Amino acid sequence: MTVILNQSFTGISIGAVLLLIALGLTLTFGQMGVINMAHGEFIMAGAYTTYVLQKSISSAGASLLVALPLAFLVAGAMGALLELLLIRRLYTRPLDTLLVTWGVSLMLQQLARDVFGAPNVQARAPDLLTGNISVGGGMTFANSRLFILGLALLCVLGLTLILRLTPLGRRIRAVVQNRDLAEVSGIATERVDRTTFFIGSGLAGVAGVALTLVGPIGPTMGTNYIVDAFLVVVVGGIGQLKGSVITAFALGVLQSVLEYSTTVSVAKVVVLVAIVAFLQWRPQGLYTLRTRSLA
Amino acid sequence: MSGLSISRRGLLAGASAVGATAALSACGAKTGSDTTSTGAQADTSGDTVKVGLLNSLSGTMAISEVTVHNALLLAVKEINAAGGVLGKKLKPVSQDGASDWPTFAEKAEALITDDKVIATFGCWTSASRKAVKPVFERYKSLLFYPVQYEGLEQSPYIFYIGATTNQQIVPALDYLKKQGLTRLYLVGSDYVFPRTANKIIKAYAEAQGMKVVGEDYAPLGSTEFSTIVNKVKDAGADAVFNTLNGDSNVAFFKEYKSAGLTAKSLPVLSVSIAEEEVKSIGTQYLEGQLTAWNYYETTPGAANEKFVKAYQAAYGADKPTSDPMEAAYISVHLWKEMVEKAGSFEAAKVKKAADGIELDAPEGKVTVDGATQHVYKTARIGKVGSDGLITEVWNSGKPIQPDPYLKGYDWAAGLS
């Protein structure tokens, strides 16, 4: 029983990491349809932001709290710049976008290598987050995982509120559902695109901060996560936040339960096979966006 | 086709060497008499010779390999300051293997055929060594490999300066057994070294009455260890034998601490974590954990004091020194001794001169074993202290004879 509960929690915490790294993509890929291979490098930018901050703020806890909004701004600004310089010229050419952003991804990795050095670095975790909470019966929840879970849920909640309740959210949804109609209704679609990309990339930065609690910070850390992030969005259904949330947690639990009873490699293979089978059955993903657009 | 281009390159090298020799003789200098007979296309005609340094200066392995590269450069600098080898200064030529095994093979070939290096030093992962092995054998050029590895290999053109299994893993198991830690959980990265090492550990455990209660592999670079740590926790092990490589160690030890496991409750013995890695993982995650190597920064002796001082003077006072760095450092010095004993840079003659070469190394006395092209080394078990340095808790007393195929161990008969 303890094993099952422990593994479920592990699965949920893996799901929380997946959700955080995929959340930005649900906007840029899910809503806007941009295949941004440099998304992983925005995660990296967020992680390095934490690292740099820790040099000037000695308290690990304070620097983590400052890093969250700052990483959002740094990664968001990088995303907005990328959109402004390259992606907006390629909206009708998705495959070119893929190649161009992949090139950008390689350049950003090299840049990180030149600035921070090739070896990976570490951010210190606040003492509060290195321990664990014992809930009796031999069960323990790691504090860092609880923090990531809370952060992921907070981000989902914030994003949902923005999309549902704010004028900006209404404009984003309008552009996604029918760009032409939105444009003739007086919405500055280009500006909405840039803002959407800013928020999506910024969320990648937040994910980067969270990832410093579980692993190292390095130039190639983004590439470790980018495939998983796309998987979550594709399986969840393009353009649907709740699809991504459910998928992230489902994949997390599946992975951890399989990993416990078999090995890491077998679990990965089974999860991938399950995803392929699922997409055969539902190519559109878990949830689909119904639009009235003719395109 | 490639044969043709090689011979053409060889011809060019020969021609330029002859030209250079002629020019020098004209000036009255007498040198380069052994040029044309030198193994590959190495060029020894001038007053400098090139040595190749082949390390990953980028990618996931850069964390470790850059420090080895630094140590190699330091050794080259020292040798040049002392007058060089056979009167010739060494000119280091660096190539970046980029943590990518085919790139290693490509760069190895470039070093031998384009740069015409006299010998090459480097490689870290066994995968990169296996990738360059055929290249060095084809061109009959020498590689000095500075890292502990899984044994079961003996290339005629590689000198193995790091420990083989009977100088690191077997003593580590002996140590655990002596401490009464007999139920082991094996955690490793998913590639050739951990898989082979664990095969050896399992054979040992079976013969020595120890028990392997679990075995898990994570892909190189993996950062998700929560499930593996849960399995370790539930398996009822006395100790964890860790063969994870590179950055995965960071995620593993963070998770380990988060799960409430400590060096007291369930010690981890690691074979790929040295001072540099301790520093980057974070001392608070590793304090009290065990490592198995042949050298620590804290190893006593004048040779080590000199090495640490020279390294820190060159690269920064806060930079630690580690076992692979030390092995890299002595590999260049050992090569120098071999060349001077042979009186020639020629690979075949250097190999012949290798047996019995001794060096008062930072790790203690080392002796080259000509038959296996490995080195006699002292095994040392260490414990990570609160200052991030590793202090020795046990050593083998004297240098252990290298036995890459574990021929001297009955329980290892089934391995190959």
C-alpha cells in the first residue's frame, strides 16, 4: 500500500514537471501552432537566471522567489524577440519554422556554453526544500517535489484565469479560433501573437527555475525536456489546456508505476508505444478545439 | 580509396620531412635520423614535436573532460620547461571530441594524419575509447587513456593509465564486505562501463556470499530518479554501488537526500565521482558518502603537493584535482620516460621500452606493466568530507598489479 501511494506521488510529481515544461508549449504550439524547437532553451534561460541570481543574492530562498518572476521576464523577452525577428515571418511555413528555431536552439546552447562555460552548474536549493515530509507509515513526500507540484498548479490556474477572464485572454482565444474574423473585428493580431509568445516562453523560464531543484543546469538541459513537452501537448490535444494537464499527470503516473515494476528503459518504451497507440485511435489528441473557422 | 589517400599523405609527410632534414643538415644540424621509420605519419624532423590532446571540450562530458585537458596541458608545459623530450619541445594540438563518439574517431584520425602527432592523450568514456581504438590500431599510433574503466580490453596501441577493475571495483567490494555491507543495490548509467562493471560485481557477489538485491540503469544524462530512489529504499539494501556517470549523479543525489536517505542509513559507494564532481553536485548531498579511486587531492606526499600547487597556480586556487586529472598528468610524464628510455619517438620502440617504467606520481609510486600496457596502482577508498574534499579511509597498502581480464580471480572465469 505504501509502495502504491509513494509511487503515485512520484508519478504526480513527475507529471508536475512535465506539466510545467509543457505549459508554455500549450500556448505557443497548442494555441498558435508554432513548432518552437528553442522552447527548451527558454527553460535553460530560466535555470541560468536562478544561477546568476544566486551569485548576488546569498539567501537561496530569497533568490528562488526573485528568480521566478525574473526568469519569466527573461525567457519571455527572449521569446518575444524570437517571434519579432523570425517566427512572424514564417507563420505560413511551419516546417521552415521548425528548422529555423532548431538553429536558434543550437545557437543559444553555444551562447550559454560561451557565457557560463561548458560544464554544468548547480543552483543551491533552500534548506526548506531539500528535506521531506513524513506522513507516517514509511511514506515521505520530498519538499522540492511538493513545491514543483504547487508551482505547476499555480501556473495552470493563472493561465486559465488569464485566458478566461481578461481582455487579453479573450483576444488570444479569438485569434486562435478565427484569425481573419478577429482581425476584421479590430484586434491587432500581430500584437496578440507577440504577447502570447511572450507568456508561453515566460512559462518555460518558470519551469527552468523549478528544474534547478531536481537536476543540474547546463547548456543542453533544454534538449532533455523538449521531446517530452511536445508529447504532452500532442497527446493532450492541440490548443487545450485541460488536455495537457490530464496528459502530464497520466504520463507521469504511468511512467513511475512501470518504472517501479520494470526498468527505466522498458518503462520509456511502453509509455511511447502507449502514446503511439493512443494517437492511432485519437489522432487529434485527448481534447480538440472546436472552431468555426473554415481553415 | 582511403588507402590511396593515406599513402599519398604518407608520401607528403615523408617528402616534407626529407626536405626539412636536408635544410637542417645544410645548416649543420644533425637531427631527424629516425623520421622516415616512425610509425604513422608523425613528423619528428623539426625542433618541436606535436602531441594530440583529445577531450570533450563541449557537451555532457565536458564537466569532467575539460579538467583532464587542463591537467594534460600542465604536464606538457612542465616537460617543455624542463627541456622537452629528446631535446624537442612538445606542441600540444587540442581537438574537441564534443561528447560524441563518432566525432572522437574523426578527430583522432585528423590528429594522426593531418596534424601528424607523435602520440595522443585523452578520451574519457569507454564509448569514446572504443570508437577511437580501431583508428589508433590502423595507424599504429599511441593513445594514452587516463580514466578508470571496465577492463576486459587490451589494445596494442593504447596505454591504460587509469585503473582497471581489479584496482578499483574489486577492492571497493572487498572494502564493503569487510564493513559487513553485503546486500548491494546497483545503480548505473545505461552504457558499456556500468553494464560491464555490474556484471563483474554480480559475479563477485555470488562467489563471496554477498547479495545483489536490485539493479537499475538510467539513460546517460537522465535527471529523473524519484522511482529508482524509491526502489532502492524498499529493497532492503545495506549499500548502493553507484556507477552513474556525468550529470545524472546530481539528480540522483538530490533525490536521495530528499527521500531522507543518508550516508549513515544507506551508504553509496561511487566509482565515477571525484573532487570536481563533488563540487558541482554540492557537498551537502554527498557528505559522508564513499568513493573508490587511486588518487585524492588529499593523498599525502611531496609529488602530490607539487602537482596540486602547480595545477592551482595555473587554473585557480579553488580548483580541485581529481584521479582522472592526475592519471592524465602522469600519462604525459610516463610517455616522456618511455620515449627517453627508447631513445626514439617510434611507437614500436616506445612500447618495447614501456615495461618497468617507474614514476613517483602524486598518487604514489606507479609502474608500467609492459605486458598489459596498464599501470600498477594503489587502490584507495575515500569518504567525502564537509569541505568537499575526499579523505582516504582505506588503501591497498601497495600498488596492485593490473589484471584487465581478471585472470587471477576464480569467480571471474565466466566473464570475458
